[in-house]
Amino acid sequence: MAPRTRTTCFDTRLLRGLVGTTITTYDLVSDGASPESTSRTWVITEKLSERASPLTEHDVRMGRGSSMTVGRFLCHLAEDPKQIAFMRIYQQIPITGTEDADNDTLARQAVPPGVCGELECFKLLQSGGCSAAPRFLGYAERIQGEQELLPGGYVRYLVWEKVPGEPMTEEFFWGLDDAGRNDIRSKFRAAYKQLLSCGVEPGEARMSMLIFDQSTGNLRISGFRGGWPILSKLEWSKARYVEFGLAKPSKETDWYLHPERWEW
């Protein structure tokens, strides 16, 4: 019997042998119709990370979704190697404790892919014409074959552009003078408010999600893996500066009420 206790997420290497393979994705169609407008074929060039989110039988019965592993890869357009992008792969995996079961047993666990928060965010950003986040370049879904991780289970692919620039670091940001830091904060505020206007908020707050191009001064916000469309109205708050490492709060418990005491 599979264990009852939920398994935590962990780094893994289940998505293997994909470098050099190709994936064809399709544009989103805003009216909800099937994606038929434009197809693009991508060549996977490098695996960047992978993290599994396994569930127990109890988790599944409680409606917590399906076990999956999620990998992030670099890829390029097949006909234009200079067009580099990121690809995220969501793939269903066996319930914890059933990894060595026969194919028939595993196939009974197969389910359609659930609603994907990251995909929903990209839909809103695209329909809103958002320039504060990387462009969404396509998605695809398929069913796993008999020799894959979970026969009949889902595989979902999302692709978005690799924008010019590098992830923001503490060393770079806090090494700037006051004017330089204020300029980046101003651009971050404008970008974040644009996301909110599209009904989207980043899944988590990390400085590395801010992609800054020193040559142009452009700043974009990336990273919607844990994102979800906003269900209630959210407004800009200076606390976002602290969350993304662009300001250092005071040590008081009510620090968020006194930005004048923060380190800027």
C-alpha cells in the first residue's frame, strides 16, 4: 500500500535524454478555441533544473491533484538557433509507492492535465499586451507512451522568450549609487503595476526574478511557475520593494508601515 503521508518536493532527474529532441508548440487563441494559428518547433539544448511534486494515494483522494515532475530547459527555434527561449515541462509521475507497479496499474492513475496557474497567467499577460514580462511563445500537451514515466499520463510544455539581460543580484543592485537603485525601483514599480493591471501577480518574490538589461535599462519580471490569476483586486504597495530585495526593512514588527525607516 502506498504511504499516507504526503511527500515533499525535491530535486530529481526523471526527465532524461531530452537534450537534442524537438517539441512543437502552438499559439494561444484568446477565444478559447483550439490552438491552430501558429506552430513552432523547438530544439531542447540544456536542462536547467527539475523538481518533483509527488503525491500519496491519500493526497489524490483528497483532491490535491496529481503527482508530477516539473523541469526547466533552454531551447531554440529549430529554424533560427539565435531565438533562444525557456521551456517548462510538466509531466505526470506515479503516486508515491507505486513507482515499480506494472503498466496497467500505472495507467489507471492517468488523468487529464489540471488547470495550470502558469499557463493561465501567460494567457492574461498575452491578452493584456503586457510588455513587463517575457513573451509567451507557445504550449503543447500530449499523452505519455507505454515506456514513459506514467503510461497514459499527461505531458504539458510551455515556452517563453529568454529576454535580454541577467537576473538581478544583491551584489549588483546594492553596488549601485542611490540614483541607480532608485532608477531600478522605478522601473520595477512600473513593471509590477503593469502585471497587476493584467490580473496577474508573480508566484513568488525573489530578486532573481527581475531580469535587467544594463545595455538598454529595460527591466522585466519573470517566473510565473507558482503564479495564479488574481481573484481579488490588488494594489501596488511599497512592501513589494522589500519582498524583491530592493529595500531593507527596519527591525520593527510594523516595518511595513514605516518605509521612511527602511534602507534605500
